[in-house]
Amino acid sequence: MSETSSPPAQGTDPFRPKLVTVLREGYGLRAFRADALAGLTVAIVALPLSMAIAIASGLGPERGLFTAIVGGFLISALGGSRYQIGGPAGAFIVGVSGCLHQLGEAGLMTATFLTGVILMAASALRLGRYIRFLPYPVTVGFSTGIAAIILTSQIKGLTGITLAGPEPAAVLDKLAALWAARETANPAALGLALLTIALMQAIKAWRPAWPNLLIAVIGMTLASHLAGLRVELVADRFGPLPRFLPAPILPDLRIEAIRAALPFALQFSLLGAITGLLSAEVADGLSGKRHRPTVELFAEGAANVAVALFGGVVATGAVARTVTNHNSGAHGPVAGMLHALFVMGFLVVLAP
């Protein structure tokens, strides 16, 4: 569903953020508690996932966290969906890796900045409403494809496999490289990962009201340290994470830099618009609510402009985190804003 899938309510402004709508409905302590718990649960999911996406793209893990913090906050605060969670997405791994290889980090930041500008222009032209013409099987197939990309990006960490070189970005090349290095798998890492998955599913089945993701991640992290398991830590590979966001820096916007980055920016814009709006569609299907695609595109554009200033990667609505947010009992966009603040808190307090 979108704002144009059925006649909009009289007086509905397609450029009005959902946050404004939710606050006008009345926002009390009970709603805030629901949003805080949902935001914390999503932050626990976003923390390792954002780092993994950045690493798979060829960047340091902190770049994914910067994206989850800056992009995630703005997409929820300015967007047109009650439940959308923004941040780095697995669908961009191949494109970001290619841009990084050809243009370097400076070129990637320029492409990300231009992506934001293009998405805001698309919002001004109200192009987001045409998402209703996408067939539903395309939505399902797209969501499944994103899930497959995320799954393959986690196999290396799941099994503890060690590669002689960098992990390929393309799925088939990645699987071939992992299979060739299968003898380097770490049984402790695989066992810890499988136990975490099993604990999550067990809590979901037996105590569905409990925050299963939060309990599983914290519980198994403590268990691994108490047992002294030999598993690789983030700091072992990348060193200590920064304790705060970096100072904003304007990307290279010279004509030559823009000309080189524009093809990637167009690719990111199209993929970002489709990913973000389909994620909002998925949330609509779960909740029965309607998102506003026009303001959703604007929020994604503004988020990418800001993310580029802080050295992050392309930000968009993320299906898995959005579904987690809804299923965790979120009331509205405040949950997404709190998720970004929780990730910031993890960075400040837990980075060492």
C-alpha cells in the first residue's frame, strides 16, 4: 500500500512526516516504552549487521555504524512510514564495493552525496507514488533476494572461515571462495553462532513476548567470554572502534568528481528508492497502515546527504530491521530514532 493505493484522507499532506502524525494522535509514556524496547531490540540487530555490511563492502566496520546512526535517525524522523528503519543495506554491497574499487573512498562519498540529492529531487517530483505499479510477486522476490544477500554475507563469520585475501562481493564468487577455504572453519565460532540462532528461536516459540534477539545476543556474548572461546573479535581484525561520530566533511564536489561518481549515484538512487519503498510496503502489509512515499523519498535523500558528510555508506530502508521493529511492538517513528541513539550509545560506551 502507498499513499496513492487508495484515495488519501482529506487534508492528508504527502510531505508530512509520519512522526508529526503520530505525535498529533497523542503520544504518551506507554507508547514511548514500546518504542524504547523496540528501538533497543533493533539496535542490537543493527549493530553487528551494519558493521558486517560495511566490511563486506570493503570499508571499516565503523562506516556501517555511522550510517545506522545518522541515516537511521533521519529516515525515521523525516520519513513517511511508522515502522521504517534506515541504515546500510546488503543490497548495496556489490555496488558500493565497485564504486570503492574504481573511485576510492572520496569518490564513494561524492556518489553517496549525489544519491541524496537525486532522491530529494525524485521526492519533489512525487515519483515515489509509482511504486504501486510494482507487482506483489516482485516485492516478495526482492525481499527474498535481499535476505539471500544478507545470508551469504554472514557465512564467513558464521563458520569462522579464514580467507587468504579479501572476501569477494559477488555472491557466486563469495560462495566459491568460502568453499575453497572450508577447512579453515572454526568449530567454536560455528557452534556459538548456531547456539545463538537456536536460543533466539526457542525464546520466540516459548516466550514470544520476551525480546528474544536482545536476550540471545547478550546471553551468548557473555557465555563466549566466560567459556574463553577462541573466536575472532571485531577489534582483532580492525582495531578499536572510534568513540564518537567524526567531524563532518563536505565531499569532493568538483565537476570532474561529480562526473565520475554520477553513474554510481544513479544506480544507488534507483536501488535505494526501490529498497526503501518496498521496505515501507512490507511494513504496511504487517501493520495495515499506509506510508507516504513522497516524504519517504525525501527522508532517504536527506539521510544520504548527511551520511556522506560523516563518511558512511548509502542509507535506505532495511526490510529485516523494519520487520523486527514492527514485530518488537514499535508504536511509531520514535522507535527508529531511538534505535539510532542506542547504536550511538553502544559506540560511545562499548567501543573499547
